Amino acid sequence: MTRASKFRKYKSRHGLENLPNFQGLFKSLWKFAFDCVYEEEVMRRKNNWSWEHMKNHLATCKSYKELYKLKLTSKKLTQSQKVLFHLPVNMRKNLRMSFAERDRQLRIPTRRGQHPDTKATG
């Protein structure tokens, strides 16, 4: 069911929704199959390598990194910052966001002059 749900939008384009059978609709079925593969595989990969997509992705990572730094250093975020902070969290499928979090945690010292990985003695 989950695999079919991602192609449901293409079914409605070709008028194949809620039909009891698909007899006589072979041309529409082939167009539906072509659109599914073309849009989900070919165009997605092509768009991932466009300069505009890369620029937007890097800008999102940079803004998320700054907001995460603000979250770690301050006690409270403003309402607008919370909205901006949770926007990329919804897109957390890629690992760059978690790398940005880890990088930001390593760069913020816990005490004056102390690296976060070292323990305090005494």
C-alpha cells in the first residue's frame, strides 16, 4: 500500500482512479507507467543535480546550522525562529542536517577554554 500511494497522483492524471477493471485502457496504463518512472526516477535525479537545487539545499543547511547554534547557546528561541528551526527538521531525510548538528555541538565549548569532548577534573 505504501508503494502505491506515491503513484496515486499519476493515476488521477490519466483517469484511472476508482475503475472496476482496466479493460481497453492499455494506452492510458502505459502512459501512466511511463509518467511514474519518468517523474519519480529520471526527473528527480536530474533535478537533484541542478545548480538551483544545490544552492537552495546549501542555504537551508547553513540557516539550519545557525539556528541550531542559537538553540544550543540560548535558553529560548523566538516563535519565528522555532518555525524556521522546525521547517528543515521535517526535511531531515538527508544526513547533512545531522552532520551540521554534530559539527555545531563540537564547535561550542561547554566551559571557558574547554573542548566538549574533554572531562573536567576535580
